[in-house]
Amino acid sequence: MRKGSPTSKTRPGRSAKRDIEAPDQRVVRSRRTILDATTQLLSERGLSGATVDEISRRSGVAKTTIYRHWPTRIDLLRDACSKLGTPLEAPDAGNFEGDAIALTSKLARMLRSAQWTSVLPSIIDAAEREPDIADMYSRLQQGYSAPFEAIIRRALRKGELPANTDAATLIAALTGPLFYRRWFSREPLTDAFAKRIVRLAIGGAVPRGGSNHKPQMI
Amino acid sequence: MRKGSPTSKTRPGRSAKRDIEAPDQRVVRSRRTILDATTQLLSERGLSGATVDEISRRSGVAKTTIYRHWPTRIDLLRDACSKLGTPLEAPDAGNFEGDAIALTSKLARMLRSAQWTSVLPSIIDAAEREPDIADMYSRLQQGYSAPFEAIIRRALRKGELPANTDAATLIAALTGPLFYRRWFSREPLTDAFAKRIVRLAIGGAVPRGGSNHKPQMI
DNA sequence: ACTTTACGCTACGATACCGTATCGTAGCGT
DNA sequence: ACGCTACGATACGGTATCGTAGCGTAAAGT
């Protein structure tokens, strides 16, 4: 009952430093295949739908092999989730509005067409109750808010934004409506919408002098 | 195997119109108890955690009785979810900014302290894949965006907003950041934050004349 | 009082899923 | 060529959950 158990307790790829320099091809292939099938299944059915048996079926990798690589289903899912998506790069359009439009458009495109985003509600639901999922998610989220922080910091340096601007609030104003649109209001998430949001957050919809003035186009 | 099955096929409260005028007290008590336990459990554990056995345990109502009232677990959950929360009322502060601040503050308070809101990610996750859950949710969502539509329409009538304002976009700009803050960035959702969002959406953070001007306080 | 209706309880059958045991086989390094 | 390591297949044990059957009992309605 200890470590000598033949099946699951001897984990592959854990013998010498050779495993790092010239890893066993069988191991890397198994891990990659399993992780690919897992992320695909996650996208289709969410966390609760990502079953070890189903992952085994799709990947063609035996269930026992899966458990040789990850001690538990949750560990596999955490691992797969932490590798989700590709980070956004901070654009440089020359001014803040251009940067913001470019970045929110990219985010909008990602939210509406990258399949993996459909697992997010499931993760967020789990994060509501399980702290380690919350940790994993916050690192993920960090990655997607970082470029926004970057363009805001640059705009602050250049004086394009008031010095007392709260970055977190501005990020929420820029990106929040996109997430909202995708999942809460479930309306079409177009580039035009993203642009309108940026204009609203930056410029405002109301003429500066108050009411009853000629409205400015947005 | 037909309708004559003694247990679950004879649904309580379905005999005469007497059931509507003077309903059997046992029936109303059971339904209420079950629904209460269900919503409480939903808040704590989400859709997948709301188990019929656990609902039975908490409510003290026998599992068979539950199935006498709802043909299936999903029907019970849909029913409970569709009754979630209490609608927001549209305020009347005299001007749009006041209305918007009052309403977003109310929404922020709800999102951070009403227990039932913690079931939303779970619902949204299910809505991603199951159309009937999506329908149920959209009716729910409708209820919470309606007062925003009301104050926007009023502001449009009074000329406080440009005539070409897109209500859906403005609603997204006002409420999206709150939802975002609650679930996606997981930062504190204060009234002050709500107020800053309203100021951003309405007034804008950037001085009208462009960059390098004296920033206006927000 | 008598009937109808609703409820409680226990016990099931049927799945689905997790994680492990066991044994045989194939690939990899040396 | 030989041993070590990883993989595949099958079969389990254990648990959770859905939904139903079959009873007896209590509370309404008349």
C-alpha cells in the first residue's frame, strides 16, 4: 500500500536528469496527447464534463496511463487549465485610444472565437468554492489583464491619462463589458462593440457641458 | 408502466379548480419547503451540487415527494432558478448620472452580498451548452437590465443622452465592469467602484482637449 | 365516517465515475 | 541483446446519483 505499488505510484519521467535533456518520447507523446484531449473536452463540456474515461477514449491513451502521469483527475484538469489560451501582446499604436481599441478588439475576437474560452464559466464557478482553482484562475486572468496594464502605464507616462487614474478600474471599464456581453447578456460581441466601449470609457457619451447640448457622435 | 404508476405519475394539486382557489396546504408547504432548500443549496454548491438526495435531507421532505412535484431534477432546478432574486427598481434621482449611480450601487450591493448570486456562474456555464437553461437565464437577466433600460429611455426623452445612444452598449458599459469585478478579476466590489465606473462611462477619464492638459478629477 | 389525496420510508435497479490491481507487451537506453 | 521503463487492456471495488416500486400513514375534502 505504500510506494511499491506497481501501477500508479511509479511516475514516468522521474528517474535521472536525462529525463530533462533527452526525455523518453513515449512520455512526452502521452502527456501531450492527454493534455490536448483534455483541453478539447474542457472546451466542449466544461470541468464537470471532462471525465477521465472520456479523456482516455478520445486520446486513445489508457486510463491507467493517465493516472501514471497525474495522481488525480483534478490535478490533470488544473494542469490543462493553467495552459489555456495564448497571451495577448500589448500593441503600440502611438496613442492610448489606438492601443485600447486594438487590444479590446483582440480580446473581443478571442472571446467570441477561441473555443477554450467556453470553459471559463466552469472555472469561475469552481473558483467560487475551491481556493486552489481560484489561484489557478487568477494566474490565468493576470495574463490577460497584463497587456492592458502595460498600455495604461505607458499612457500615464506620456500624460495621456490623468495621474490619479486607477488602472484596475479602467481595465474593468474596458474589458468588463466584453465579458459581460459574451456571457451575461449573451449578445453579439463585435469589433464595433469593442470600439464603442473604448470610446465610452475614454471619451464619454455625454457632451461636457451637461444636458440639452448638441450630442457628440459616438 | 403507463400513467397508473402509483408513485410519481399522479402529481399533487392537479385535480380540480379547487386546487387553485383553496389549494391543499400540504402541497403548498411541500413545494415551498423544497424550493427553499433548493435555492439555498444552489447558492452554496451550484447547479451540480444541488442533489435531490441532499435537497431531501435538508428540507426534510422525502425524495419521493420531490419527484411527485417535479418530474425530473432539472425541472426542479429550472423552477428554483427562475425564481431567484428580487428585481431592482428604477430610481428617479432627477438626472441620469444620479439614476445611474443609484442603480449601479444597488447592483453592486446585490452582487457582493446576495447569496443567490453565487449560483450565476454555474447557470451561465450550463447555458453555454443547454438551450433551455439559456432561455431561463435570459429571462432572469432581462429582469436585471430592465431598470437600466428604463433610466436610459428617460434620459433620452429628456435629452440628457445623445439620440443615437445605443442602450445595450451603455448598459454593458455600466454593469459589465461590476460583473467583471465580481467574478473575473475577483477584486472588491465597492460602491465607490460602481461610482467610478459610472463617471467613466458618462464623463470619461480623459480631458476633452486631448493629452497634456490638466487632468480632471474623477 | 368515509374517501381521496398527499406524504414518508425503505429498498431497489441502473448508471456514471473515480481510482487501483494485475498482467502482458512494446519501446527505449545502453 | 538485455533490462528498465512506459504503455495497454481488463477487471474490479467503492461511491454517488438519478429515478421508481411498493408499501403504510396522515391529513385533507365531502
